[in-house]
Amino acid sequence: MLRTIILGSCVSVQGILEKSLPDGRIAVRVGNQVFTGNPVAA
């Protein structure tokens, strides 16, 4: 599933959902890098 996360005040990343973390953040994979951040509301 493709998801978008916010990394800072104006940086967003879109990638494949890897996992959901207990604090509400999610991890997404872009190529062979994994980014963790807050999900963007639909």
C-alpha cells in the first residue's frame, strides 16, 4: 500500500508501507531506504 508521511514542517515522503509504530508514526520504504514519520490524513 502506498502511503505518504511528513518528516518535518515541509518535507513529505511517499512510499510502500513497511510497519506501523506504537506511537502513531509509520515507516515507509523508498527503494532500499526506510523513512519514519507522521502519516498524512486522507
